[in-house]
Amino acid sequence: MNAFQRAEEQRLFKERRIVPVWIEFRAAVNTLINSYNDTEEGRIHPASGKSQNDTDILISCDKQRAADQIHTITLTIQISLNKGVCTITVSQERWLRIHGSRVRKENDSTAHFKLDANFETSEEWLVGKGGTRWGVFACAESVLKNALAPQP
């Protein structure tokens, strides 16, 4: 197999892996939400997740500590395919209101994970910031842990 054939096989392999990777990612998110909700923190401040459509997941968690406080975390996770590149984008927002103040959005963040794969070894992974490689479950776990874990 020459370099051109190898590059084409690589591209086709990645395309074939998009749907299975997304299904695995969504299943991991659901499993992790259930695991979080089984913890002490999760029983007090449960998270919920729902799919808006086939390409989105919306996760929310109300972490208020007092009756007159709002502290809601939302995660929007989307998968997209643009110019042959599959990307999972995670946007996090934190909404706060304390003691009757205006509701304000704080700590916005966005992370992008690009699907990469090797057709010769049948491996796939998600590549995050700085070129860090993540397995699908590990990526979902990191995203949810960063958003839902108790803050010091």
C-alpha cells in the first residue's frame, strides 16, 4: 500500500468511527452522571442529562448552598463534522446569584476534542488541548469531573 492509499484508508476509517465514538461518548456521559448521582455530593446536588437531538447533550446541576442562592452549572456537548474533521465541543457555563443580586454568568469555558484514529491498529482517541490523547471514556470522565466535582 502506498502513501496515498494509506492516507485514504486513514480518512475512511475515521469517518466510519464517528458514529460509534459518539455513541460510546454519550453512553459514558450517562454512566458517569449516574455514578456522580450515587455519591454524597450527587445525592445533595444531582445532575441531569438529556439529548436535545442526535448531536447534542445538555447536562445541568444545581449546586445552590442556600435558599436565596442560584448556582447552576450547565454543560453543552456537541459533535460536529467540518471539512472532514470530527470534533466534540464541550461548553461549560456557571450561573450565580447570591443574596438577591443579579444572576450572572461566570466561568465560561469551551474545550474541543478532535477524533483521531489509526486504521492499521483499529485504535481511536480524542485529542484535546496541547495534543493530549484521551480514550473516549476517559475524555467524558475528565469533562464531567471538571464540571461536577466539588469545588474547594
